Amino acid sequence: MARPEKIRLGEILVQQNLITADDLEKSLDEQKRTGRKLGRIFVDKGYVTEMQISEALARQLKVPFIDLQQFSTKPEVINKLPEAQARRLRCAVLADKGSSYLVGMVDPTDLFAYDELVRLLHRDIELAVIQESALLLLIDRNYRRTDEISNLALELGQDLGESAIDFAAMGMGGSAEEAPVVKLLQTIFEDAVQVRASDIHIEPQEQRLHIRFRIDGVMHLQTEADLKIASALALRLKLMSGLDISEKRLPQDGRFAVKVKNQPVDVRISSMPTQYGEAVVMRLLIQNTSGFSLEKLGMPADMLARFRKLIHRPSGMVLVTGPTGSGKTTTLYAALNELNSTSNKIITVEDPVEYRLSGINQVQVNDKIDLTFSRVLRSTLRQDPDIILVGEMRDQETAQIGLRAAMTGHLVLSTLHTNDAISTPIRMIDMGAPRYMVAMSILAVVAQRLLRLVCEGCAETYTPEPFEHAWLKHELGNTVEQHRYVHGKGCSMCNGTGYQGRVGVYELLEMNNQLIDAASNHDPNHFIKLAREHMADKTLRKSAVDLVIAKRTTIAEAMRISNQFEE
């Protein structure tokens, strides 16, 4: 392909009537002041979308526009260009055509980038226009740190040799940044954040050390390494989190903060002695509180309206329930974010404090000094709060104090580990809370799970397997044939899994007078029967099936989620 000509983006957009001359003049003035890219200024000001800019460039240059979400790529082709150059030149090799490469560029008019590509690839180039946001996502998904992690682990193993090394002294030394163990951990964290992993698992096995990531709720093996580096990693992580490095026989919990590519990440760490050494699990909490919004939870519109009305009540208790990792904390923080104002005094009692919210008083429970949930909660009530968040209803005393606070003019938000919304009031009674307090205090219970979404880049129509068809037939009856179903075949955008991202599925049990009377009754079956009638088809299972019908998830994923709350 011939070398593209230098053209001006602003003039193209004016010629194609996408922006006005006045818009261009204002944007050029801002570019002079800030030095930002002109295209980004157009998008931020709302003059055009990123897609419109890309399509306008493609029309002007008479080259194709490629939507990376719909384009299938191969990692070995993308890796023809090193990651550093792909990010710097804002481009990616999309296809190998034998005598030439198809290369997607955000700005094909960048002649410097084009000349650099020709020099790096040593082959003819066919240009296409791509969106910058899609390119960054593609780069993050494809340029994994697997090889680098494996090489650093190998380097660390060679450095250790067969002799014992005082890693504590190494960690305290001035050259810690150069230590292979630090480089390895830094690379692991960068890779984990890049692929949106929620947890990092470092697990010594009989022969090898396994490093695994949990991505979208599912475990993936990142790499295997020499077993002898396990103790070095565990020791370094203990030093970082202030744990007792001499204690290897008992479990320990801690936390520390790291900066990954200028992004603050809080890390909760748990060490556990196993047969072959200390296993370490780290939960990654990216401190981005702007993401805490009720609209982003994925609740159906009617349920969201009811939930929003409930959390604006002046008193009562709202419980969010589900297993570990089901997004309960995110739901509660989204509620707090909405309620957070200068007219409300909000206190949280948590173990641990997972996210920091400005304007809220957050208290960390510490059992070692007898700073328990119940003790903090009693003191909290003397601090004149309007809203209290209790991280978890763990015991009878905490439950009773929380219920009493809800009855005496406070809004109390908390979590509980139960399978569904209906069983939650019964569980509170089983914990020893008086029936009348449970009946009178609980406003509503939200039960939730996180369900994986089909990758938009590789979604395709799918014929259900016989067992899936039978399950759907049970849920949908005779309407099962009226819908089309999808799954992801696997692509570079989703690391071959067919899924990308997760969304919540919810059910909401709102207490009414009939249910309050039933909860006060000594027969729990009476309450359960009435609650089921009240919930009707507004259950977790129904929410999952709705997402299947909407082609947002697979039948297999809906079945997996449903199996978690089978009777």
C-alpha cells in the first residue's frame, strides 16, 4: 500500500459535517493550552464519538474501518509487533496475508508511525482504521506477561540455587528493587490487573509451584514454576503486609497497597500452611470508587426503583445475601455512594475496609485487640449516625444490636451468607435474634450472584445441547423454540474463554404486613410458602434465564448459577 498522505483530522470532520468550524476552533485553542490529542478533545467535548472519527478517517483515506469487537485475531500474529511499539504507535497487526500484513491504526495519517511500522515489520502493509479504546483492550488481552513471569520465576530459582538465603535481609536491603523476587511479583500484579483478575493464588504442589488467577469468577492457571521459589514469594509478601515472617505453622491475614501502572490497588492477603509449603491468596481491590453506581449493578429497572426507594427509608434493615465473591460489597457501596451527602452521617463497621469512600466514617474491626463487630457497633450508636453499614451479620450479638438500631431510627445495611432471599429472615432467627425484631426491622433482602457475559467479539448463534434444551423447556415451557441462543467461540478479546465481564443477577424480597406476620409465627414453613408466592417469578433463576433470552449470557452459565441455589 502507498504511504498515506498527511491530512488534518479537524478539516476532515468539518468537511463531512460531523463538527462545525466553531467546534474545531474551540478544540484547537484547547489543544494549544493542554497539548492533548485533538481527537480526544472532540470526543470529550461530545462533538463526535470515537466511532465517528474512525469511520470518517476510513472514508477519507479509502481504507476499511475494522470493529475489533467483531474481528477475530490470533495472538501469534498480534505479537509480530512488540507491545511497547503497539502502544507507542497506536496500532496492531491484525492478519498475516502472506506477502503483507493487515495493520490497524488509530491514526493512519501519522506518517512517523507508518514509517516505523514498515521498518519493524519488514513487509508490505495494508492499512485499516481502528478505535483507540478497542485497540487498548486488544493489547491488554493479548500481550500477557506469561513468558516474562515464567522467565523471572526461572531466574529466581537459579539465583536461589540449593543454598539457603536470608530473604528478610534482602528485603530490607537497598537493592530490593533489583531482586528477582520483587520483579516477579511486580510482573504478576501487572498481568493480573491487565486481565481484570480478582484474586491471585500462589499454591505449592508436590513437584511445582502453581500461580493461578481468578478471572470473572473462574480460575485460570497463569504459570508453573520451580517449587523452591515458593518460600521466597511467601516471605516477600509477608514482609510487604507486615505479617510474622517467622510463623509458618498458622494461617495469617493482612493487607498492603501497591501501585500498578499508576493505579492504586489494595491487596488483602491470606497465607495458609499446606502440605508442600505456605499457600498465599491475594484479593485485588482496585480503588476506583467512581464505579460504585446503582445503575451499573445490572438490576432490572423495576427492581432498582424499589431498591432505591428502600435505601432512602429513614430506618429499618436492608440485607444483601449471597456466597463469597457474589458482589455483595459492591451493591452495598453503590447504595452508600448514593446516600452519601452532607446531611447524612454514615458509619461503616467492616472486616476489612475494602474501599475508601470520602465523607464516610469507616471502622476496621480488629479481633486481636477485641475490637469486634458487636463492640464497634455499640460505640457506633453513640456517634449519632443516620446510616450504619455492618460488613457482615456474624453472630447473635451483632445481629441483635443491628436489628435494635434498625428499630430505633437508623437505616442499617448489612450482608449475610445465605442461598436466597427467602431463607434470610429464617437464618437471622436461627442465629438467636428474636422473631419480633426480625419481623419488624427487616425492610427487604436482596439475594445476588455474578454471572459471566458472552464475549461480544466472538458471540455466535448456538444450538442448545439436549440437556440444555430440557432445562430451558422446564423454565420457558413451549416458548423455548421462539428464542435464539448464543455462546462465545473464544477469541483474543476474551483469552479464548468465550466470556468477558460479569453482571449481577438479583432477587428482591420486600417485607409486607402479611410477611411480617408470618415471620413472627413459629412455623417457618408458613413464612417460606407466603414468601415464594410473593416472589413469584422474580427469582435469581428467572433473572439468569432473562439474560439468556437477551443473548447476554449462555445457557451453560445460567445453569451453573442456578445450581448454586438449588433446593
